[in-house]
Amino acid sequence: MAENNPDVMNQLATKLGLSSDLQFYDVYSLDVPELLAHIPRPALALLVIIPLTPAWDRSRKAEDADKKPYTGFGPNEPVIWFKQTIGHACGSIGLLHSAINGPAVDFIKRDSDFAEIRSLAIPLNMTKRAEMLYNSEPFELAHKSVEQAGDSAADPTGEREGGHFVSFVKSGGKLWELEGSRMGPLERGNLADDEDVLSPRALDMGIKRIIKLNAEGGGEDLLFSCIALARRS
């Protein structure tokens, strides 16, 4: 199973312009409060790498079957979503989705690569936005600079063994599921003011929904890796 390495993602986030006031933390449990106690709350984003099981694949195809191409853009777009057209970069795009949406936006350094990418993306439609990111030299250089970091000699932020990076963020009082290989951003439900992406409700609507799909589909225990973005402790 591909790792979802906080050190690698912290390096990449720093290079692209996220404040050092934030960092990624390993999530050791979704159910045991003591194993979440090291993560300052609220958690601002959850980044998960999860294998594409047959049950999840069926669910994704059914959910996307009737969707038309995403048409969102502009300052009133609830989240900024990128269609992935860059090979082996779903981890980097997952990081991008985590950093430029929701409360993490307030921690993006002015005049940074993140700030520029976000500013350029807002007025662009799905196709133009993907082209902009594909042609972004700072994004490419930052991604390549961490390819050999982490616990593996292979790309630690890319797609390996069928793994998909999914970002869960809270924006506008809703939980959003963001993945570049889907048809657009997915609104999963409402969250109260005091509920973050690690709250029981968010987990039930997010990663636990996928775990349940796999279990009900007769799949084996799901091996996945999860990190949370929060204030530096």
C-alpha cells in the first residue's frame, strides 16, 4: 500500500507556500479518541489514499454516470476543484485541494505558488483550469522535488497499486470530497459550526462511507492511509 507521508506532504506544502503554522499529522484511528489526541482541532483537511476496490469502483461509476461535465468557476464556487490531467500526481493534487479550500486558505502565504494557482484558477472553467495547472512550472518543480522523499524510492505522492488520493474539506458548512479523477467536487452533507473533518459526522459521510461500501460489497479489510492538516502543535 502506498504511504501517505506527513513529512513529504509538509515539504511539498511548504514549497508551494502554505504557512508553517500548519502541518500534516498521521491519523492512527478513526474511532479511538486517545489516538487522535495528538492532532490539534479543528482539523482543516483530511487527505486519504485508498485502493480502488470493486465495491468502491461500482459506486463511483454509478454516482458519476449521469453527471455532466463540471461547470463551476468564479468567486461564488463553493470549492475550487481541479480535473487531474497530470500523470502520477494525484497526491500533489490532493494536497492542492486540501490547501486552497476551506479554512486552510487563511494560511496561504501572499505571493506564493499556492496563492497564484488559486487566484488563476478561480475565473477558469474546468478545462482551462486543468491546462493552467498542467503548465504550471512551480507546481511541476515542487512535485518533482519530493518524488524521492519518504519511505519509498518510488513517487510517494502518486498513484501506486491502484491507490486514489481523496481530500475531504469543510467549506460553507458542508463536507466536500475532492478527487481529480471524478466528474467534479462531491458535496457529502452538512456540518455544524463545531464539527471539523475528523468529527464523527464528517467521518461517517466521508472515509467511513467508503469503508462501509467495501464491507457491504464483501471486500477484504480495507488498507488505507490518512493524514490530517491542522495547526502546528
